[in-house]
Amino acid sequence: MALSEQFIENEDIHPIDLVEYIAEHHEWEFDRIADDQIAMAVEGQWRTYSITLAWSPYDETLRLICTFEMEPPEERLAALYEALNRINDHCWAGAFTFWAEQKMMVYRYGLLLAGDQAVAPDQVDTMINAAVMSAERFYPALQLVTWANRAPEEALGIAIGETYGRA
């Protein structure tokens, strides 16, 4: 059964209730922090990502933040920021930023639901999966830039390069 089949009849569902349902469906660890906020842990290939979704009724936006710890050496910060600019050119549904004070890499996305639009389960599932896929895709490039002293262009070429053949 598709995620959306469960909610076809009820358009008045709170967006965070829907996120909680999706977290249960995928068996992700989660914590309902408040009525308008939920945090979860999603396991990726490279690491476990912390994902928080928050509903803002003020501007009718469902905000997603996907984070992971990162402690780049001070002398590699300029290269890291250049890499982030290049990475964000490849991200159409969100963007990365580095929060230096918290030592966190952050992927952010906001789904606007103006005019009392209802959010669909498949939209939320796609938002979460896109965040994890983006983090997974670019994690190796970020590591190459910060710890292997690779140039951002070279590291990004490795991360987004196409694989030929099959195993």
C-alpha cells in the first residue's frame, strides 16, 4: 500500500502527525519534541543522519533540517565553503551550509503549503529521502576536501562521477 492511500480521506491531518506516521512506517527512531516538531535518526551508508522537521503555521512551511557532525581543520574551511558552493549548484530541492559554531553540516529544505494546502505523505517521504540521498551523495566529497586535502572541483567530480560497467 502506498503511503498516500492511508490519508486520502483526511486532508486536515497535521503535517507533523504525518511525519510521525512515516517515521513509524520506516521504523526510524524518532522523538516528537513538540506538537509542531519531530526529530528522527535515519541510517545512511556513510553515517546516521539527524533529521528534524518543524511546522510553522505562521508562514505555512514544513521545514526540514538534516545534520551530521563535521569538524574540519581550520585551514580547510575556505576549501570546504568553495565545495559547498559547488555542491549547492547540484541541489535543486535544498541546500547545504556549515554551522561552524556547532560543528555541523546542515542540509535545509522548506516545503511551502500556503493557502491551507494539505501535505501528502509521498511529498514528506520524498523530502526526507532527498535529504538523505543528497547527504550520502556529497559526504565523500566533503571528506576528501577536508581530510584528504583534495581540491573542491576534484572531490566533487569524484562524488558525482558516473559509474560505468557492472559488478
